[in-house]
Amino acid sequence: MRSYGLKQIVPSNVCLQCEGCCRFESDTTEWRPLVCQEERVRAVNEELTDVPLSARTIDARGYLHATRCTDTCFPCQYFSMKDYSCVVYGRRPFECALYPFVFYRKGEERWLSVHLPCPYVRDRIHTDEFQGHVRFMREWLSGPGVQQFLRRNPSLFHEYLGFEHELEHVCPVEWSSFQIGPFLMALKPAFEEVMKGQKPEISAQSFAGMAIWSDFFSFENRMIDGALCVFASDQAGTFLYMPPVTEALVPAVIEKCFDMMDQVNSGQGVSRVEHVSQSQLGMFPPDRYESEFKTEEYCYLRQELIDLKGNVYKSHRSDYNRAEKSYDLKLRDFSKKDAESCLKLFDRWADVKRQGCEDDMSRYMLEDSRWAHRIVMENMEDLGVFGRVLLANGKLCGYTFGYPLNEETFCVLFEVTDPDYKGIPTFIFREFCASPELASYRYINVMDAMGLEGVRRAKESFHPVKKEPVYIVRRKA
């Protein structure tokens, strides 16, 4: 468990005598501990076996399953009824260490709250001792890394429906608009200069494609033998974000990159090159490196998406016409004042998409995407991103953003629509592709399907003219 300086304020002797914690009234309550996405990803990367992680121990949303003990009590599966101790205390979820404080949300409001039924809180909430804890928590919230951690793990904020009366709000959880870090902005001119001689084929090999994840990775660039090498680091380790960028790559550069990564990484397989296109695999001789297919990006002819001609597009024409006849539609430029409404729409859209997730990683990506969307909305000019919102009868029902990938390809970064409005996805996609700003581009790249079967089917239905595979490359042992 990574605590980010969080300390336990309730003495252990109080916890070990409490007859309330870690026992629940139902096996579906959101009072059960949540294993947040970062903890799950880190546990996989570190190959930890003593953390609550598998489908057997957590449900689809990341909550720990409870085990039935009596007709009225559902204890946590890691709670010992014999001595009231936690079997995985050293690896307990972050949310357990946070208690008796909890994160509460209502709409766009976020609060640090305290749970009043806790005996320690009930007996001491008005004492100087407890107020000292409150002051510590307020300071902790503004400490290094904490807000970034919370942005990466929005599922830690709960509504606690029906239990609001048990909470007392301590302070709002606020973070300023996320700005792209000074390192990335300093890197932008150098990155764009070396990319002038390149023709990137996949979405990640662009400044915008990289910068939208700047809240999740720390980036560092180095010039090695004339090649620009961009490294990214997270809690699992350091990797090369994309192949080195240069006009003529010297094979020794790749070796030097792996040597540097191996010096700082501990887990097997952490040192790697991400976002490698098909044409770049030749940089990595198969006797020395092994490649792994990661995903594929869908590419279409822009004019075909505008015309929607022929039987293959019959259903899409029907969807487009239905939307046009059913609603008073207006597609206009995105304004920063639209951001809050767009993020609320994202939450509704993601709830529907989450039901189609077949694995944990797809769910993590959905949670991460919300913050990537926010970063784009707050930094459009710096990223070189262009966005539109769709209004139906005056209500915002969709938004979409994109950026130029190369001279003939425009990348649609993301598209979100209200699931209650029929035909809207086809309408906003077609109209966005028909925007005058995209007139010079032959191809539209809509990125990958994020592991979501429904998204994959939708992208296949528009009949891509090509699919750009994306690989991960590792050095053989």
C-alpha cells in the first residue's frame, strides 16, 4: 500500500476492540473497502500475492467481496473474527488506511468527510486532539503527489447514498485546473522539430497523444547519439514511451535505452518500448528483441465517412437521418465553459460502457480516460487539439476532440455521446469529419477500441480501410 504520507490516527487498541468496522449489513454496500485502480495495477506489476486482487476477492467495480458470517453480519474476507485483526494489514487498501475519513462526492463536489459512527470519532470529534488530526488531513490533501493520486483514482469518491447523515464534511477536495507540466511544454518544440521528418502512423506518436497522459506518467527526454528518447515513469517503473526519434537510428541507441531502464527497474519485463508501429519493428532485430501485439487503431477514408454511400453504410445513414429528424441539432466549437457539462456526460457514458468491460484493464482505462479528457479540455491550445460539442434541442448531448497526426491523417482523440439520444454517435462523427478544418486530410484515425467489445463493433461497422497495429518491444533475456 502506498500512503503518500497518510498516517493512522486511530490507535490500534481502539480498532482491535471496535465491534463495528470491517463488518457490513450487506454484501453489496459501498462501505466495503475499494481496491483502487492504481493499487490493482501496481499489484499486478509487482506480482504481489497477498493483496485483494483477483475476481474471487473483488467485484467488477473493485470492491472487496464480503463473506457471510451470521444472518446480520457480512465481514470483510480479510477480517479475523477471533481477534478483530486484519489479515492483510500491511497491504490493506488505501481506503482502509484513510478511515475514519472518507472521500464523498455529490455531483461535481468532492469532500473529505469523517464517519461519525466510528467510536474514536464520536468520543473525540470536539477535542483539540481530533482537530489536530483534521488540520493534518487538510495539509496532507495539498501535499506532493496526493492530488495527482486522487485524480488518477476517481473511484475513491463515493456518494454514500442513504448514509449522508453519518458523515460530517471536513473540507472540500479542490484541485486547480490541471496544466501540462513545464517539462512537457519545454519538450514540445524539440519534439515537434524532430517529428517534422517523420510520418507517425499511430496516435501516441504525437505531442497531444503523449501529453494527455501527463497526469499519469512523469516524462523525461534525452538525446542519445542524436536520437530523441522520451522516457515515461509511473509507480511500476520506467519505459521508453515510443521508439527513439531520428533520421537514421543507430542500433546502439536502443541498447543504451534498455541499459538505462534496467538500471532503475526491478520487475521483469518493466523495461520496454511502448507504442511501436508496424513499420518500426525493423528497428528491433528479432534475435535480440521480442515484440508483443498490443492493440490496433482504426483508419478510414474521410470522404467515405462524409458520403455514407452504398449498402455498407445503410444503417449509418438511417441513424444519421433519424437524429437529424428527431432533434434540433447544432454542432459548435467547444468552449471551456462546456467542460463541466461534458464531464457529467462522460460519467453517464462511462457507466454504460463499463457494463461491457470484459476485463479489469478496460475498466481502469475508462477511469483514466476521464482525467485525460479533462486535461484536453483545459489545455486545448497548448496541445494543438480541436474540439466540438453537439447540442440537441439546446442540451449538450455529445462532444468530440481531435488533432492532426500527419499531413494526410487526422486523429479523433475521443468522442462521447448521450446514450439516450438515438443516432447521435453517427451524426457527430460524420459532421466532425466534414468540418472545414479537416478538409485537407485523407484519412481519419479513431484510435483503438480500449478493449470494449461494443466500441470495437461500432468502429468495425464504419469499415476501416486499414488497421494500424501497435506493439510493445522488450529485450530478450
